Amino acid sequence: MSVVFSLNLRHLDALLAVSRAGTMSAAAAEISLSQPALAHAVANMERALNTRLFDRHPSGVTPTEHGARFIARVSRALRYLARGIVQVRRPARMQAIAHIERRITMGQLRALVSVVTVSSYAAAAAEVGISQPALHRAMRELQETTEVPMLVRVGRSVRPTDAAAKLVHFVRLMLAELAAGIDELAPSDDATGNIRIGVLPVARAHFLPQVLARFCEDYPGASIEVIEGPYMELLQRLRHGEMDLLIGSQRQSVPARDVRQEGLFDDELVIVGRAGHPLRGTARPSIDALLHYPWVVPARGVPMRLNWERMFHDRGRDPPNLKVQCASVMIMRGLMLEGDWLTLMSRDQFLLESRAGKLVEIGTKGPGFWRRIAMTRRIEWQPTRLQSAFVALLQQMAARKTALREATGTGAI
């Protein structure tokens, strides 16, 4: 991301002008810049990116293949920024600011993102690597240009206004788009770049590691970051462009209109206990037997919890009161090894646990206990070539998993 923050917004705007006009002279007139200054800005951009963006010829300039891809990303990025400014000025019925990228700087936007993230001028200044007075000045200039208050001091910390939170959302999308543009500058035969994947517990046990191992073998130049956390936190990061994909249980409804879910495969749920559990070997435990032992399952609202409740309701009983609610597989495992606790696990999760010989499947929970594993992504997301290849492999291995389950009655790959 450091390369992205080093980009100059006015220079990015200049690239678009040159691409539209086709000549340096016409572009210079459009953006009120001298032709030498414009040529210098384009040359600086090419040097910073280590890529030739335009082919020069007697009649003008044309974007190179890499230049065309990068310019398309720049255009999307600056549109995100313009949308953000419109959003923050709209409540006060202020008009949009034309060509906002010519009036604010990347340094000001970086200061905003950092202060909003850490809620402290001192911590933000240290993170950005500038003095506190310089950070204060950047924030003051940004607020003067947008004519919108961005921060409110609360004790020793600062709190973003609603306007700042909205603007940061679009700034992060802008930054993600520029980062994707830089990744796409790699030669077509050198598939390098970054992929950031948010993962919920259900997907990280067996299926995703296999996909990652295969992908890294096929694309050794790829860099993949796997991010774990609660669903709402990961969803928020996905919407901000801080992640490319979110993989986990499919939700009945997603609390956001700018993302979409795509089902990958169905994962069977199994009742699990320790190897020495009294119910081991019982073909189908009675409802009274299941109610007799303590359970550990995730908190309300999580798909696994909903399935656990349905398991009892389908048998005409209310689920038992829970002494422990937890989504951590490690803590679940620890509890079950300490006593006669039970839980529900996905078949993928249980596959790893059963190989260690410590946990076993306890009978059957009845028909129809499957949950859909899905991939969630932003509706406006335009993946790079490398990201598209990852999505394709994800879909391919999910389809293979489904076909094998239908053929053999198992979900193993």
C-alpha cells in the first residue's frame, strides 16, 4: 500500500487527460498545466511504476497495454473519490466539487484514513511517519476544501463524524482500486500480485487449505493474506475494499446491498464428542440422550447455531440452555477432551479432528443437516487476472467436491 500512497492525485488525473486527449498539448490545455510540466508528471508516474504507460509517436500518444489497464483502474479509483465527496456534502445540500482530485492530496487522504482508524492524532502521526503538526495541517486543509467537519475530539481521542466515516469508505475503495491497478502492471507471463481473503471457521479447516496449496503451486508469484475474525468485522472490511473475498457459511440475508453471495458447496454437519464419550457407537441418539449432555456451540445468529437449534426443534423439543457459547474450534476441542461435551461441526472440520483420534462422530443428527459454504464479494469488484484465477480455482474445486460427494456420499476431496 506504500506505493499507492506515494501516487500523486493530480498526476493520476493527468494520465486520464492524456488518455482522453491523445496529445500532450491538448491534455495540458484541459488541465491548465504547461506541456513540459505535464510531460514531466507522466514521466515521473512511469518511473514510479517502473512501466511505460504511453507510446509516443509524431501524431501524439497512445496508452500501452499496461497503460490502458492502469488508466482504467485510475478512472474507477477517482470516481470512488468523487462519489465520497458527493456523499459527505449532500446532507448540507452543497454542490459537488468538480475535479476534487486536483484540490486535495493523497497525503491528506492518508492522514484521514489513519486518524479514523486509530482514533488518535499521536498514533496516526506515528503510523504515517509525519509530525503531529503536519498531520493536523493535513486534516485542516482537507476539511477546508470539503467544507465538512471530519473529526470531533472526545477526551484524549478523536471520533470521526458521519461524514468522515462515509468518506473513508470511498477512499479505501479508491486505494484498493489503485493497488489492483499496480498489480496488473506485472508482465502477463509473470502472474504476481496480492489476494486478501476473509475466512470464517467453517472454511479454514480443510477445503481452503487445499485451494491455497494448489493455487500457490500454480502461481508461485502470488501473495495471499488470510484474515480471520467475526462475520460482521470481515464483512465491513470486504465492503471497504480491504479484502477481496469472504468465505464462510452462506447467510439467509446479508446486511449490505453492495455485496453478493455465491454458493460453493454444501457441507454436512455432524455431532461430535470425545473418543470415550458414553454415546459413542449409538446409531441415533435419542433426544433425551442429546439433552442430557452439555453442549458448546456458537452464539445466536451464526448459521451453525441456527442448525443446532433446528436439530432439537425438528424432534419436538427446545434446545438445552448453554453453559458455554463459543465459535473457537480449539476451545470446543479442549472442552470435549475435558468431559462429555457435545458440539456440531462441519464434515470438513471433523475430518481433521478425527484424524487425530481424539474426537468421534456421535450417531446421526437426522436428515437434511447441511449448510451452504459461500463466497461473498463486492458487486462492483473488478478482480485482477490473478484474483480471477483464484476465484476460478475456488469454483472448480468446490464443484469437484460436490461431484465427489454426490458420487460417494462424502464431502472429501
